[in-house]
Amino acid sequence: MAALALLPPLPPLPPQFKSIQHHLRTAQEHDKRDPVVAYYCRLYAMQTGMKIDSKTPECRKFLSKLMDQLEALKKQLGDNEAVTQEIVGCAHLENYALKMFLYADNEDRAGRFHKNMIKSFYTASLLIDVITVFGELTDENVKHRKYARWKATYIHNCLKNGETPQAGPVGIEEDNDVEENEDAGTASLPSQPPQPSSSTYDPSNMPSSSYTGIQIPPGAHAPANTPAEVPHSTGVASNTIQPTPQTIPAIDPALFNTVSQGDIRLTPEDFARAQKYCKYAGSALQYEDVSTAVQNLQKALKLLTTGRE
């Protein structure tokens, strides 16, 4: 994906907009790595800022400059389907955030605690915030966001205090809102992306990993452009780690008969869902995630030929 041209600079962030500072930083970090993510991070910041304060002079000035950036971004990305079609943009963000979450979760469950995984947990939570530009989050999105943000803060504080964090899922009070940690998400970006972990993802202790119908296969790893800091001086030899082989799901034999039954009448909602599955499959292929692509294509084919999911 082509890098963005230089954007108009922003004035200093007003204190009222402190809650969106990390989303704006994430946007800047993705200007070259993934301009679509950068665009939606700024859109989220714009929408949130308008709700916070759009009347005081400093806030109006900041939002005006941010709007200039958005307009410049949209012009540069005008032919990108992830910007022109919300369903594609939503799938792109969901896949990106979930890949990042799974990378951090793999590292956590394996007991490998470092700034790279903390940053990935925290950035995943920020990107789930950004998904709200498309509407309300699913219950599962909300749970993943809360868990990721809590994990980032918990592990950061443990390492800061010289303590060893507990690996994997641990108790979290449902009514204990996680305070944003100023340091957890501020690690600088590396010149090279981190190598994906060779450990497999173990979903046994987590809810079924499905973002709006996307089934996540075991062994999923971070996308190639995970924006996190590579840990230094770990004492481990820098041998190239081979990606985890992907397990391709079994194909339902019934789907080989692709002739639609004559009495099936598909509703506009059915067509919309089928289109969504196909878009999710296309987005998964951007990350070479064959298993997720196959599963979503099977769902679309089943829906179109039987009228059922």
C-alpha cells in the first residue's frame, strides 16, 4: 500500500482532547504502514473530538486542522475500497486489530513479556475503539478491548515494578474499569516489524474468537506491519522464525453442489450478509490467512445456495 503524502500539521492538542491523543499517535504511526488504518484513526478522533468540545476556540482550531488532514487523506485514498465502502473498511480494521490482539495473546500465553507485546495489546484496544465509527461494537469486541487494555496496563506495571506477570488469562473484575496508562502505548516504532511468534494460539480459555463472523484459526499471528517495538537485548539468537503452518478447514461436501434451490428467495439482508462474508475473505487474504478466507467464503456460498447460515 502506497505511503501518504505529507499532511498538513496539527496545532498542539488541547487538554480537552487528551482521551484521543493515543488514537492520533496511532494514526501517525500508520501513515506509512497502513494508510487506511491511519485514516480511520483520524476519523474516530474527529468524531470523538466533536462530541467533547467543538465550541472553544482552541478546540475548533484543532478540529479544523484535523478535518484538513482527513480531506487530504480521503483524496489520496479515493480509489481505495476500504475508504469508499464502509463494509470493506470495517473488515480491514477488524482483521488488523484482531491479528494484533492474537500476536500479543500468543506472546502472553508463552510467557514472553516485552514492550512489543504490550504495545500490540494496547494498540489493538485503540483500534477496537476506532471500529465504533461504523456503529456499535459487538459484545465480543467490547470484551476483547477491555481485556487487551487491561493486559497492557497489568504487564506494563509488573515489568515496571520488577515483578513477573502471570501468563495467560487471569481474573479481571467486570466492574473495574481499566485506567489508560500513559506509558503502555507510547513505545516508538521499529524500523523493521517484529517476527511472528512460532507458538500457536490457544483459544481454550477465551471466548470463541469471532469478530462479526470471522472465525480465527489456531496459529494466527501478527500482520507483517504490526506497529510495535522490537525488544532489545533479550539474549536470544536472532534466528529467523518460520511462520506457523496454517490448517485449512475441511470443505463441506454439500457446498460442491452450487445450484441454488428453486424455492429459495433471498432477502436484501441475505445479499448484504453474503457480500460481507466475501469482503471479510478478501481482507483475510491480505494477511495470507487462508483458513479465515475459506471459512467466510463457505458461509457466503451456503447462504446463497440454501438461504440459511
